[in-house]
Amino acid sequence: MPEILSHTRDMSTHKRVYFYGIVPSMGLPIEKLLAENLGKIFAQRGITSAAKAQEVLRVPKSTIDRAWHCRSMARLDTLGEVAAGLKVQPWQLLVPDMDPKEMPTLSGESAATPAKQKPPASPTTVGQVDADELMQLISAFSHATAPGREQILRMARSAPKEDASVGVRPASNKR
């Protein structure tokens, strides 16, 4: 029998929309996860009551109280308002084992971590130029627009000149 990863139940009233569900593969019901994470964030920021949270977040006290104490799940638009008041993204409030001091980020959005770049090929450090890299460079140059080619050539001309007698290793993958 296949494992059931998530379930939902929806009910509507004229005042609130309830949504009960389990975040797939995370194991905690959404409302408990939200309540736990709000508790961590509020504790870290010194927010001790729903009234104080209302002042900071500009969200009704009753809404904050229900979400914080796991009485019902906030609507998605309310979750967005709470997140905006906390200056985080709504999805960050639903990450299990969240640390409020180091909020989770998407892998591509962190500006604090510079992209790891391969150092330029140099006879003193590498010894030989990889044929695959050379083919990628030729392909990029041949598909570039005129301004792009000029930029590539400018970069090549400004690079430090090294011994040009460097050999080229054969490509590791035959095509």
C-alpha cells in the first residue's frame, strides 16, 4: 500500500477559511509548524504577547493569537501579511527546524555566499588547458553577438600573458 504523504480538509465559514494539512515529507501539520516557528521568531525578537505582535506586524491580534497558539490555520494571504511584518518570505515560516537567527534561503538567492568560480587556466597552476573548456569557449564565442564577442576579446586581451606553449589535454568524453 503506498504511503500517504499529505492530506487536507477544508471548511469554510463566513468569517474564516480553515485549512488542515500536513506538509509532504516534513511530518508536522502545517498549523503546528507555523505555531512553532512563530514562537521561535517572537521569542528571539522579544515579542511576548499577541498585542505586542499586533503593533509590530500590523495584523489583527486575534489572527496572530490563533496562528501562534495553533488554534486554526491562517489563510494564505494572512500568512503573507504576517511574513511581511516579520520581513521574511511566507515559505520561510513553514520550514521545519527553522533557526530564527539564520533564516532559511533558497539556494540561488544568497548574496552573502559568492558563486564559486573556477580560477582562470594558467600554465603555472593547471599546466594544461582542458579540451572541453576550450570547446565551450569557442562555442560561446561563435554564438555571441558582436558586442559579446568584443567583451570576450577585451577580457582575453586584458588577461595576464603566460607561456603560450601550453598543451591541450584530450577531452575526457568522446562525442
